[in-house]
Amino acid sequence: MLTPEPAVATDAVAALEARVKFLNLQVQLKRFELDTVLSVAQGVVNEAYSEAELCHLFALTLNGQPHIGRVLMFLPDEAGHYRPVVQTPLRRNSTPVPGLVLPATVLALADPRLQHLPDLDLGPGWWSEYALVIPVQRLGQTVAYVCVGGLLPTAVINDVELLLRSLALTLVGAIETRRLTEQRVAAAAVRREIEIAQDVQRLLFPQRLPNDADLAVASSYVPHSEMGGDYYDVVEIDADRLLLCVADVSGKGVPASLLMSNFQAGLRTLLRTDADLATVAHELNHLLFRSSGGEKFITAFLAIYNRRTRQMQFVNAGHNNGLLLPPTGPALLLRDGTVMLGIMPDLPKMEVGEVIIPPQSLLFLYTDGLTEVFDADHNEFGEERVIDFIQHYQLAHPREPLARLHDALLLEIRQFSADQNRFADDVTVLSCWFK
């Protein structure tokens, strides 16, 4: 006759089976959490998601966690201010409720460990729906705050914390990668814009300058930055006439280069029509105003010299005075002209200057970067110092090439400047020695 097993043994077996069932459930949960972290990591690495899409993916992942009721995650924006980026359960537009602000008490937490929000004495507010806050750190710096609420009794706090920290670090890393990528793309775009502007400017400058029995022309160009806004040109109109031009466009970069290229194309086209200087200035003004709507402008000094008659006509369109230095006597300031070009549809006035050039005279044209240099006492180098330097240099070096005069003047101004020998703007010099 068989003896029945004690009830105690049956209860032990049942308890063991329940324990095994619970452990299997925990293993499945751990596997699910691991798969979740891995799938999110693979997704954010392999796909070119935007920041909003990354946050939405994170929210979808958390929305599928059966034992976590509510999650609110804060990340710093590019200015360092913490903003809510993830909130579950998901709302209709998948974005957090606007206006949520992380309490200063939470931001001041020095302990990176999980904190119980009721212990922080935050008072009533949105955080009453959340029980925990997890400061997420990387390399000793807090990179996110995750608030958690609505945990089911079956949730293991340590496991929830580990899962949320892992997911938060994955999201933070992905967002930072996107931001760095966007910065590199933006930097590459700026670099390309600089290269285009430089190419355009190089193409605008004349490749050859006259040096013959009648005259010698020299130029110097010192850009303040990688994208300059100065322009000079020398055009042989015919056997007798020569155009000399120096101009300065407002702004920098590709827009300024394109405006200057329009100016050059318009100028050379008008010269081929044998238009007089007044017509050239009026037509260039119309062209520039149509191109920029008055938002950009160009200052320019235009002069046409006749080799046969030694007569020079000029128009100063809001530019620095042209300097004509005869072999003896004071310098002549070439002021006649009009206002800057492109700022209004019609030029309000026009005066075409005219002068006979004596032999052994120097015409010196430049942009304002040459003279608008200040010393430590805020004294400007100015026009008078330029004239004095040129006159003294010519007396001391009567047969020196113009290029050496330019170099000596630029060195003098750099030494005068209080700004570490640097110019505050682009510098362009165009000079013509009339033999």
C-alpha cells in the first residue's frame, strides 16, 4: 500500500515552479529590454534621423514598455538650456506639453544617482505625476534628466533605471552626432561659399596692367578676411583712352561678389558703347538698384585718361577722394562726382570732373580700408598722412617702382595701427604714374 506524499512537499514543488516561472519572465523581460536598447542603437546609427525623429523613436520605444507608465525626458539644447523632448504616453503630435520647465532643485542635484521626487520637496505641479528622476551623466557631466512615474508593482527599480540610462545615453549620443554632422555640413557650405567668392573676385581683377611709354600702372590688394568686397579694374578702351576704376561693395561673400561681377559686366559693356562717364555712372546705378533693390550699394572712383591729350575725366561715386600728386605743388583731391551707386533708383546729382595731367604725376586710388586705421590713441591714419608719406617717399626714391611705394605705405600703416598690424577692412590700391 502506497503512502501519500506530504502536503508540504507539494507546496514546495508549487513554490519552485512559481519561482522558475517568475525567473523566466524576468529573463524574457531582460531580453526584451536588451533587444530594445540594441534596436534603438542600430536605428539611430544607421538612419539619418532628425532630432525630432530620434526623440519620437525614443518615445515609441518607451511607450511599449508594459511596466513603465510615464516618462518625461529633458535634454540641453545648443544653448545649454534643458528642454522637454520626450513624453509618454505619446500625445497626438508626439511632442511634450509646451511650457514644461525642469525645477531648479532638480537642476541643482549634485548626486548622479536616482532620486525620489517627493523627497526633493518640489511642491505641487506637473512633477506630482512622477515618482523618480534619473540624472544621466557621461564623463562626469549631466547630459539628461529622465522623470519616471506610473511604475507597475512588477517593475524592478534598478532595472528601470538601467534601461532608461542606456536609452537616454544612446539618444544623447545620436543627437550630438547629428548636431556635429549638421555643423560640418554648414562649415563645408561656408567654405564652399568662400571659395566661390574668392574665385569670382580673382576673375574680376585684370590679369595684366599697362606699363608702356605713356604710363605705368600698379595694384595691391590686401583682403581683411577670406571674402573681400573690393574691386579694381583697368580697361584699354582704344589706342588713346584708358579706364581706371576702384570700387568697394557693401557686404561680403557670394552676394557681394555677384553684385561686383554685375558691376564689372555692366561697366565693360557700357565702355564698348563709347558712353560718356556720366552715362556710365547713371546706367551702373540703375543696374545695381535693380539687382539689389537698394539694400546693397557700391562706392566707386571711375576715371578715363586720354593719352594723346593728357586729359582725364573722372566721377567719384561716394568713394574716397582720388589723389593726384603733380611733380611740384600740393596734391589735388578729386572729389567731383555723385553719391554711391545702387542705393536709389536715380542719382540726385552728377558732376564729371576734368583735369589735365602734368608729366611725372601720380594718380593714387584706394579703398577706405587703407586710411581707416587707428593707433593706440584712436588717431586715424587718414588721407593727409597718405599724401605726406607718398610725397616724402617720392622725394627720397624718385625712380622706385610703384609696387615698392605700395609696400612701403602698407608697412607704414601696419606699424601705425594699434590692432596688431592688421587692417580693419579690405585694402585696395591702384596707382598710375604718368610719364
